Amino acid sequence: MMAMDYSKIGGLIIKYYNEELSEAEDKELKDWLNLSEENRLVFESLADPSIMISKLEMLERVDKQAEWEKILGQIAPRKEVQMTRTRWGRYVAAAAIVGAMVIGGYLWLHRSSLSSRKEIVKQEDPANGIKNDIPPGGNKAILKLANGNTIVLDSAHNGMLYHQDGASIEKKSDGKLAYKALHEKATEIQFNTLSTPRGGQYFVELSDGSKVWLNAASSLRYPVSFTGKDRLIELSGEAYFEVAKNKVMPFHVKVKDVTVEVLGTHFNVNAYDDEDAMKTTLLEGAVRIVKENAGTLMKPGQQVQVNKNGNVKLITEADMEQAVAWKNGNFQFNSNDIETVMRQLARWYDVGKVVYEGKKTAHSFSGTISREYNASDVLKILELSNVHFRIEGKTIIVMQ
């Protein structure tokens, strides 16, 4: 395929419709169109200029370069002329998204000149978009101390929160929680529990220097200060770990009957009860997944899945970006079905219920979207894949 980025193609298409192509640019666009039937379908899908305007605002929230590369990767290898009706529908939908991404990328750089036209669209179609909305989650958590007292961290003051046996607890100005080991040794092991609600996330630095990012609807139980031969913590939900190295005191993450054994490494554990499997993804170092005295050693770039039946599966080439996208402030989908997508959205936007009207869509979703945007913005982007939504209070309805 011609080495050309999405914005350049978008620029050529815009110039074509404005009759501003130079002779060299006209040849460049024709060369791209002649590369494949797929490219022509993308081009033809943009014949209606309203596509450029009506999709602009939602497409600004998409990682357009990543989408362009992913979708082209999906459709470029397809050489068959004959397609079934189902495959053709998916194909045209993908092509339309590519076309919209191209134009969206170009218009994003030139949105000021289109501001008046966008206002016209809004006035002519006041019902355009999803009526109700849900704001995104944020730094919210409850800290339960060893003595049973609780601290609501999102409303707690910054600075020193508490002194416990062997460590002090501080809430920093950026909303992070930090434990600091004191010189005096702990007289006994005391455990704290950090819990995030749906629509919440939080960061904690443990007394050994290990860093943990806790995703929504998750819980972490850990010692105030580490003593003894190992560092044992318990997790439910999802967390990303950067473990401080200590060869004489290995780090263990326990999720029900599965244990992740660590010396010093970066890894993500997804262990939500409503997911099909517990997934441990290793980015750096080495970990060992232990279940019923059987161990699986992992290398960077791998993922181990333990399903509901206790079966263990090793993925040798895992999608690292997708595994930690939440920690980096994004949703990232890679050919995921609608139910997988909606579970992630429901946790982050504190959605009480997801209702499916009619037959569930068979579409798969790929793309990167910021978690900073309201639910309606994310749903509008997903609607580019021929599925529709409405929000009623804390309920999202998925419509065929």
C-alpha cells in the first residue's frame, strides 16, 4: 500500500471536492484510488459533504491515526470480489469509518473555518446526538484502616492522613495516596483496604515503594508495612503494578485461588467477576502464575488467562496497549463484541444497567477513545459502527 498517512489522504479528498487539486496531487489521489477497490469505496462513501460536518465533533475524540491503520489492516488483505451479505455489511461499515476518520482528521486541523456550519447543523437538527448524559469517572476511593475506620479519599484533605504501626499515610496534592515506612518496626502486621467504586480509580504507593493503579470497581488489601519473608496483597477487580525490587522478599498478588508471584516487574491484572477469565499481562520482568500448585512462567509481552473452570491459557503475543489502556486514560478495543465494550463503559461511568433491545449486534469494535469524555461522546463514536444507544438515568439502552 502507498506510504501515506490519513491526514494527507484526507487533505487530497477535501481538495478534490473543492476543485483545488494540483496536477501532481490529482495524480497522487488517483494512484491511491487505483491501488484497491477498498480505497474507491472509502472515497465514494464521502460523496455527501454532510458526513464531514456531522461526524466532526465525535471523531475528534478518537485516536484517528490508530483507527486508520487498524481498519486498513483489516480490509486491505481482502481480495475476494464476491462477498456474502453479512460480510459486505461489515465491510462497508468499516470503509465508512475509514472515510470519516480521514475527513475528521483533516477537518480537526481546520475546524475554525467550519464553526458556523456546525452551528447550522445543530440548529436544524436539535435532536442530533444522545439526549441524556453521564460524566466520566475520576479519582474516587475509600480507605479502610486496620482499626475499622474509613476515610473517603476524594473528599479528604491533602497532607498527612494517619499514622499506623510502622508507616504513615499521606494524600498528595495530585490526589495520590502514599505510604512511607517509618524507622520503628511494626509490632504486628496490619492490613488496609483501598476500594474504588464504579466510576472511580485511584493510585497508591505502598510502603515498600511499589506503585499500584487501581481501576474502577476494584479493591486492594495490603499490609501497612511489609515484614517477614514475602509481600502479600489481595486484589479484586483490576490493577496495574510497578513492583519495587526486593529479591529477599518476593511480591505476591492473590486473586481468589490464583497467585501472581513477582520479584520486581510491571504487569496488569484484570480479575473482574463479570469477565470470562482472569488476565495477567506482563510488560516487564518475570512473573509466575500459580494455581493449585501448578505454575506458569511468563515473559514480557505475554498474557495468562485463567477461565471460570480453572483452565490456564498462555498468550505468547498479547496486546500490551489494550491491557493497560485504562491506566493511560483510554478505552481501547480490538475486535471486541458489544458486551465486552459495554462492561468497560458501565464500570467507568457507573452505569446501573445495560439493556439490549432486540437482537444483540454482531459487530466488533476497534479503536482508542479517551476516558475523559462523557458517556454520550463515547457512545456517539461507537454509533459509527451501525449500533445506536440512548441513556435513561443510569441505564444505557443498546438498540439494533
